[in-house]
Amino acid sequence: MTKTLVSSVNKLYIDGKWEEASSRETIPVYNPATGEVIAEVASANAKDAEQAIHAARQAFDKGPWRDVSAYGRAELLYKLANKIENHRDELARLETENNGKTLRESFGDIDFTVRTFKYYAGLAAAPNGETIEADAPLTSKVVREPIGVCGQIIPWNYPLLMAAWKLAPALAAGNVCILKPSELTPLTAIRLFEFIDETGFPPGVVNLLVGFGPQAGQPLVESPLVDKIGFTGGTVTGKTILQHAVGNLKKVSLELGGKSPNIIFADADFESAVDYAMFAIFNNSGQVCSAGSRLLVEQSIYEAFVEELVKRTKKIRVGNGFDEHSQMGPLISQKQMQKVLNYIKIGIDEGAEIAVGGNRLTDEERKNGYFIEPTIFVNVDPKSRIAQEEIFGPVLCVMPFETEEEALELANGTPYGLAAGIFTTDGAKAERAAKGIRAGVTWINTYEQNLIEGPWGGYKQSGLGRELGTYGLEEYTEVKQIINNL
Ligand code: NAD
């Protein structure tokens, strides 16, 4: 049992207080490396959601939050960022214990979390309006105002970081929030709310509902008292959310799944392209929305590239994230492991060939965890399910191409459009390819390097709206024009 969270672990944070959930039911939380239950957390339901919505509504409509200046909001966010930074080691360990990712990956997440809160603290007090020239004596002033009560629902693959990507811009812009973390990974969010409690946000401004999606999340989506839903998760859940949000036409932003292409041209720096191709799919055990899960390699280097990939993939050390030798941790749950193994079977049935991997790891050390081998498929039909659907695990499909045109056609040939990679030493070709790809983020000669300062989000069925940067702040504002005839 985790020792970090003691008093708050099975509670909800509503109206500035830790509260018992209305139901006595609890949700077991697992360590995916060992299969052990490490905590029992609260299971919020519609009644708890209603209470949180009421508290948030009061805080926004009648509480002191509206009178806290932009500088005041910035100070609170900085204070929170500093608390997180001061507990970097503890939070990274808790993340690895609950999510399974390697400690190195967890430290990366915590550092990006701190950066996110600091960045939005800085933006909170930045100028946020403009004037428009109007026919005298009229004047026109455009201002951005907070939207109101925001329900924020997040997944399990970057538990604390996703909480930061949601809370920081929303609070910086002056909104009030109700966060619903994944039922699989609520522990770092609970710890975050202990810091929020110490930071001094007015009651009701930031609330935490721990529970399952349909019981704790859906009431937020359906409520006419919630003004905005910020959601990150699977595309199927995203579509359900959009349908349920229609009642009061609340604002919805969706960060959804992907099947991102990574294009390797023959003139690329071979060594670096192999390094990034592996990082793109095996980082975070492939449980990344922007994972480079379709590797498109120019025919003339295809064989040599696959050979090198396979050679290196065989050497990846899969194990407990706390073991400093581990390079890849387990999958998040038994269910996710089963889903990935099922896709591997589908791939074989579809006629693709496994070049390396394909199995669960069941030796003494790993048999109770959800470990699978990093897996590479070749001879993949671009229209097959393994090449079209998001597997969300360490499974790579490699496909050859002959021409730039064919590479782009393959790259754009799925319903998703979150991210893409391009590897080449030809600057003009890189620009042409980047322009031709229909995705929200395109990396040239790198992969999965994210900037807090830039926009993040998807084309097509990968989402609606953008997070991060000033784009992410604007998603949490309404625009008002004030036309004055005084
Ligand atoms: P999921 O869609 O199953 O769950 C996400 C969240 O939604 C969880 O908190 C869950 O409890 C909640 N939920 C489920 N049903 C709900 C409902 N009916 N109403 C309200 N809330 C509900 O996703 P997951 O399995 O946790 O995460 C993996 C998915 O997230 C992948 O598809 C991945 O691509 C995506 N993702 C996208 C991004 C991005 O930035 N685009 C980032 C991370 C993850």
C-alpha cells in the first residue's frame, strides 16, 4: 500500500475541503508492474458531482475569485508550481508506482508539470485585449473573460501532466475547475490537490472528483451548470462526451487519439532516425496519443532500417519502472495488456509478419505485472486494422514507400491527424512534406519534443481545439466586445 497519501486517499476535494464520497464503494488502484493493489480511492457519483458543481458555481458567481486580480492568480499558480517542484522526487515515485512508467519518464512528466504551471502563471497577467478602430464617437474594446465552471476529464497515460495541462490555463484565465482524473491513476492528482489545499485558492475554485467516467465524469458533461468541458482521452469517449454536452451547448475541447505517421526519407541521418523511430513508439510503453505507430520508410533503405530497428529493439530492457536498468515499463492494466495482445493477434490474422516481439513477458520477475515485448510488424497492409486503429501500446507497423507523394498519401490515410514525424536532410522536402501532412503537430528530424509555448491538438478525429501556449489559454476564455458611445 502506498505510504505517500494517508488522509486524503479515499476522499474528494470539494469546496476547499476533503469530503467523504456519498457512496461507500471504493475503487482499487493497482501498481501495473506488480499487479498489487496500492490504494483504495473514492468512487464519486452524480450526487458528489452535483455538490462539486454547486461549489464551483458559487465560487464563480458569488465567491471572491472574480475579484482576485490576474497578478493574484499568477501568484497562486507560482506557489503551486513551487510546491510541486519541492516534491519532485516524491511525485515521480508516486507516478511510477501508479502508472508503471520508468522513473526517468516520471521525472520528465513532473518537470513538464512544473513548467506548465509556471508558464501559465506568467501568462495570467499578460495583456489579453485589444481596441478596434470605430467610427467616432464610438470606441470598441475587445476583452477576454473566463468561461465559468469547467469540467476537466483526463486519461491515465500522463496522470499529473494532463491535470496540469487542464488546470493551469483554466485557472490562469480566471475560471473555476472540477478535475476528474482516470480511475486507474488518481494518486498524483490527489497529492496535487493536497498542495492546492495548502496554496490558498478560495473554496470551490478547484475541485477534485475521483471516480469512474460514466458515474463521476458524465454528470459534469450533462450538467447545464457547467460551462465548458475539457477532455483528453479516447476518440470513442470523446464522441460520447460531445453528444452528452449538447444540452446547454457548453464549450467542448477534445484531445483524442492518434495513429501518427513517422516518415523516414532515404537521405535522413540513419542513426538519428533509428533512435527517434524507436523513441516515438516505445516511449511510455507506446501509451502516447502522438506515438509514431506507423513508420513509413523509403524503399531504398527499408531493409537496412528494419534490420537495425529489430537489432536494437531486441536489446530493450522491459521491467519495473523503479529498476534503473529498465527502459520500458508495463502497460497500465490487465485490460490494456489484453487489448494490445489482441491487436497483435489481429495483425497476425491479417497477414502481417512479426519481425520482433509479440508476447507477454511471464518470467518470475514480471509475471504478475502487465509487461509485453516491444513489437514490430512488417508486411503490413496500410488498410488493415493494425495500420488504421490506435493500439496504444508498444506495437510498431513498418511500411515502405517509393515516392514523396506515396509517403504523404500513406501518412494522411487514417481518420486521425494528431502528429507526424519527417526525417530528411533536404530542407525543401521537409517543408513540402510538413505542409502536405494533415496533423496538428509535425516534427522534423525529432519526435515527441513538446513545447509548452506552442499549440497542441488534432486535425480530423484527433480532436477539437488546442491546448498549450496562448492557444490553450484562449480555449478557456470568452471574447467580449464593448462598444462605447460615451
Ligand atoms: P478514455 O477515453 O477511456 O478515458 C479518459 C477519461 O474519460 C477517463 O477519466 C475516464 O474515466 C473518462 N470517461 C470515460 N467514459 C466517460 C463518460 N461517458 N463520460 C465522461 N467521462 C468518461 O481514455 P484512456 O483509456 O484513459 O486514455 C487513452 C486515450 O487517451 C488514448 O486514445 C489516447 O490517444 C488519448 N490521449 C490523447 C491525448 C491528446 O493530447 N490528444 C493525450 C493523452 C491521451
